[in-house]
Amino acid sequence: MAQQLVYGLHAVQALLKSSPQQVQELLLLRGRKDQKLQKIVRQAEQNEIVIRYVDRRTLDEKVGDDGNHQGAVAVCMGETQVYDEQFLKSLLKKLDEKGENAFLLVLDGITDPHNLGACLRSAEAAGVQAVIAPKDKAAGLTPTARKVACGAAEVLPFVTVTNLARTLQMLQQAGVWIYGAAGEAEQDVYQTSLTGSIAIVMGAEGPGLRRLTRENCDHLIKIPMAGEVSSLNVSVATGVCLFEAVRQRQA
């Protein structure tokens, strides 16, 4: 079974809290004794996880050029758990039984793991129940994505599907309204009702929503732009749309 690395203080701490059984070994920077690292040590000791103290060069070589480990690397067995359409159907059923509205984020072909991680972080903070993405031609939960997500990837279900258009249709049949973000849309996100059961769909960097994805949206919405820049980074735009929905849903 292949090993996978999770690194960065927030990501490692979230992993130890949510799924300590995945951690085979914890590599920590020798000589570092600040409170953040000591909290990770206590979590690892409580779960009887092997801790190995190493020098910075060893940690740098372990993560390569992917990012900053911040002195903490968890060595895990197997792949990060991902979820499929069956999980999504089960989630919708549970929400319906509890009388709760669905609040979902759909990412249509985000290929940059940094953007994926940032979207996951915003989604978790906004209270999104699951993030949906296509299996092919899109970024997965790489160590970089998990590091940028600052722990969100360990607690927020990441659902990968074979056919995104079909999944959107399934959501509609379950009573979920689909709102796709598109620069040419006539509806302003601030003038659109985002209450009830909804899924917000964000397009890929550059090309935006694919044709079939666009056709399966109930409404297209846009973020009004006052400056010379024509568009926002997808992770920034995701945060704007999600937290406008949060504002409306709390009101």
C-alpha cells in the first residue's frame, strides 16, 4: 500500500484529530519546542503514534519542492479518503430526514492544487457539507492541496464523480438548485437568493464553466467588478460567493 504525506502544522493537527489511525509515523523537526508543535506531540502520544525527530534537511527532502512543511510531516498508509456519488446521495437523504438544507460547492475542473486547497478551506469555513469535483482533468487531494487547505481536507468530504453533468442533474432531482458562476451572467450574486438547498458551481481557471456544466445550471450568477481587472482568482471568487450565501442564510 502506497505511502502518502501530510505536512504543515494545521493539516497534520487536523489529521490527528479526525483520522489518527491513518498515521503510520510522525516526523517532527528536532529542537523545535513551541506550543503549536507540542500540541501535535500530545495528540500523537495520546494515539500512540510513533514520533521521530529529524533535522530540517530530512524534512525538506521528504516533501521536495511541493511546499513548506513547518516542521511537521505525517507519513500515512494508503490514499486520502475520497467520496463518490453514492455518498452524495446518502448525504442528501440524511439532510432531508433532518429537515436541513443542502449547501454544496462544485468545482468544474480546477487544475491548480493551490486553488483547490484554498477553495476547500473557504468551503469548510462557510459550512459547506461537501465539495464535488470531476475525477478527470482536475486537481486531486495532493499533499500541496491538503497543506493549503489548512486542515479542511481532513474534515470536509471531497466527492469525485465520473460525470459532473449527470451529478448536477441528480442534485436537481433531489431538490437542490444549481448556481453557476460566470462572468457574462446577468444575475448579480448579491441580488440572487442563495437560501434553501443550493450548490454553487465554480469554473476552471481561465476557461470557466464547461458547456455541459453551464447547461445544467438553474441560474448563472456573477460577481460585479468595479475595477479594470476582468476576473478574480477562482479561490477568491469561491470565497465571495460562498460567504454571500452564508450571509443570506444566516439572515
